[in-house]
Amino acid sequence: MFFFKKDKGEKIYSPIKGEVKPITETPDQVFSQKIMGDGCCFELADGLVVSPIEGEVTTIFETKHAIGLTTKKGTELIIHVGMDTVSLGGEGFTALAKPGDKVKVGDPLLQVDIPKIQAKVPSMVTPLAITNLGDKKLVLEKTGTVERGDHILTIN
């Protein structure tokens, strides 16, 4: 008799300390209508954004308001800090990683000066979207208060 290890899905962990909600609660329709992909969104309690996966940093936008990552299994995701933050031209953001960096869960990616940015944008809600989900299903494992590194999403 053969025993096969059941695949329990790919786990995504919280990149922030704060509150996690369904992505449909994002104030930007590109995210709330899942045009960028399914995922979740966050209200940040502080300005440190860490890696939610083990994999690679694929993109840091020139304005540092968003970062793209790819997991070891090839899942692609984007973390987009705040709404209309691209208009700030990078002001208030410090990149702590660069494209090509190999990362583990919890490795620092961005430092965000929330008071500086918050005064200039309509919202600091921060979506995390899986951009290549395809036919896979995404399960939001937790809502409410989270710490960096809490298991929040599973891809099956």
C-alpha cells in the first residue's frame, strides 16, 4: 500500500501588523473587484512591511509604493501600500529589499512613513493580490487583528 502526502495548499502569511479584511473591502475598484487578482487587504498598525512568502522579490515599483513577489511554487503576488500612493513619487517609502533578492517569511521589504503618507492620500488600506491564481481557489484563513507572520491565506 502506498501513502501519498496530501498537498495542504500554499500558505501566505501576513506582511504587516494590523487588521486584515477581504479584498472586496479595498476602496479601489481595481482591487475590490479582483481585477488585479484575489487576496485580502490590510489596515496598517505600523510601517514595516515584510515578506509574506518564501521566494523572490520580482519587482519594486520605482515609486516604492508596491512590491511584486514570486513564491517558490511560482505564485505571483503584489503588495500595494495605500491608495493613490503612486502620486507621491516614492516620498515616505524606503525599500529594504531589491529585485532578485531571495526572501523568507518575515524578511523586511519596505518601511512606510505612515504619518507622512496618510496626510496626502485618500486611504492607507493596503491590498495583497495573487495575480496568477488561475483555476486555483484562495481561502482567507483569518480576518481581524494580525501580527506579521500570521497565516492569512491558503491557495488550493
